[in-house]
Amino acid sequence: MDKKILLYKKRIIRELYFGGQLPLSDLSERLRKSLPLTTRILNELIKDGLVIESGFAASTGGRKPVTYSLKRDMMYVVAVAMDQLVTRIVLMNLSNEYVTEAEKFELALAGNPEALPELADSIEEFLTGLTIDRSKIIGIGIGMPGFVDAASGINYTFMQTNGQPINEYISRRVKLPVFIDNDSSVIALAELRFGAANRKKSAMVINASWGVGLGLIINGELFRGHDGFAGEFSHIPLFLNNKMCNCGKMGCLETESSLLVVIEKVRKELKEGKPSVLNGLALDGIEQAWEEIAAAAARGDKLAVKLLSEAAYNIGRGVAILIHILNPEIVILSGRGSSAGRIWMAPIQQALNEHCIPRLCENTEIKISGFGYHAELIGAAVLVMEHYEMAFSGKIPAFTRAV
């Protein structure tokens, strides 16, 4: 097939993934190609069984235009969401629906020289267990913590490869295109394309997890910074608490606001005999501990609410600094921690009331993500589709700074 025609097909599939149901005129405009050429490519995709007519668009007068959408379960992506301790993997269709159950396995990243081979083995095992043909999988998107240079495929914090791109290593193992990015950037992609930041020109997406990450959206696009490391929100030095952060510095925001800190404080206060519905629970593994604490807070447990509120207030102090610099339209709390829901809202707002100039924050919306813990998996799928035009015939794309 002519490479230009293949490229146009990929562009239409990409636009339909992000746009849902679109009429011919919109597709032509987005491709910047003539209506006859767009019609030809669209008809080929319909013949291929990848695109279907899906109804009629709204009309301000005259005949309603036909809309087109992707045919469900014809193409797939593999989404991988990592944190420092746990990795999740799922197969998704191009409607962002889980085709398989999300599988979860422990994979410690810090101090683990075998982390990358173990990740590649787990992905290959997952692919081997699928009942669909691997040729229907567009690619694999991976969100991971650390200083990730998505353009070069290097994570400077975890999974050291002596300069070999992580995406190339995994791609050679599984014979599929692989794309990586920082977990908070991936979560921001999910919110930008399908979530609370959709159609927003400027947004800050807080990834509340074992650390406190940040994805920045500026002028309607994900902002990664010069080297791809923008958004290290955790490491704003806010406290004189003499607490060592994982980054090696003292007093970082993370030391008073991460979910790990919340869990540590809960355990400490329970040992001191503080009353709580959490008394008597094991709270051994950190995932189980967080789920129990979030559930207790949702039931109004005084201890859980107090400690979560303290963490939220501290996050709000950090957000106040960023609002003074960026003046965003919306701040979204996403990621694992957002499962605690609206408990975060009042303390964050209180911190803004105390630490932010009113004129700067009065029109900034604070919102809890509707994606919750699923945000990183959705964002990993988005990451694949952001680069879909580059993935020809299963080859690894040549990354450039322009991505």
C-alpha cells in the first residue's frame, strides 16, 4: 500500500479515536485534505471493516450530515500503568473499554536491576495469554514513575539500560511498537483527551499517589519541558521538617502529602491508641492500607479524615504556588488518591484561600477526576494513539523532540 494512503488512514483512525463520531467535513478539515480524497480514504476504511456509519450529526438547517466512527473491537492497545511498587496491564479497544480484566503484579523499581527484563517478561506473558491476534494490537503504552525522557525512551530514575531506550528493548521482545512516558504526564493525557481537562487551554493535573506528581497542560497541549521532566511537583521545598525525601533533598512537598505519608501517620496514631474504625485492621500492604483508609474516610472516620485533610491542605499550598506562576483554568486531582473523592476539596480550597492571591485563583476550578485509579491506564492508551501515525508496520517509531 502507498505510504501516503496508509498515513491518511492512520490519521482518520486517530481522529475518530479522539473525536468519536465525526462527519466527513470535520475529518477533511482535520486532515487538511480535500473532500474527495478524504471520502476515498474513508470508503477504504469502511471496506476494511474498521470504520462504520454511526448516525447523523446535529444540523442548523438542511440535511443532517452522516457521521462516522471506529468499529468496536477491530483494533486494540495494551495499556501499562506503573508505580514504584505495582504494575497494572490491560487490553483496551479504541473506545477506551477494558477488553480484559486489568492484571496486577508487584514490581519494585528502586534498586532492582532486573526491573526491565521482568516488565518485558510480564508484558510478553500477558500478550501470549490473549485470545485475539497480536496483529490487531496497535501498540503498547507505558506510564512509569521517574525522570522519563519520552523522546529518547530513557528513564533516568528507574530501569537503567546503559543508554538503550526502554521502548526499543521491550519492542524487540514483544514485536510491537512501544511508547513510554512519565506516569503523571500520562494521567494528564487522559484528562486532556477524554477527561476534565478536555477543551481546556490550561490545566494542572495532580497525580496523588505514593508521590505527588503533576501534568501540565499549556495552550491545550501537554507541556513536558526542555528535557521532558516538567511537573516534578513532589519536590517543591515547602517544609522545614528535616524529613529526607526520596530525591535526596529535605522538606519536599512529598514528605508531608503523599499517600505513603498518610499511611505512615495513620499507623503511628493507631499505635498511640487513637480511636478509629481502622483499629484492628492489619494495614500491612500499602495498597490494602490505602484502600482501607480511603474507605474509612468516606464513612466519616475522624482519624482518616483528619490525616487526609492535612495532606490535601499541603497539596493546596503547592497548588497555590503554581497558580501564582501559571494561572490555570482548572486544577484536577487525579490518580490513585482521587478515589478518596471530595474529602480533598475543602482542605485544598482552604490552602488556596490562605496562600493564593484571590484575583489569581478566583476563576480557577478545582475538580476531582472522574477516572480515578483508571486514569493512568486510559492515558497509556492515549499515548499509543498520540503516536499512531508514526507506527508503520509494527516498526519502532523514530522519536523526535516534536512529539
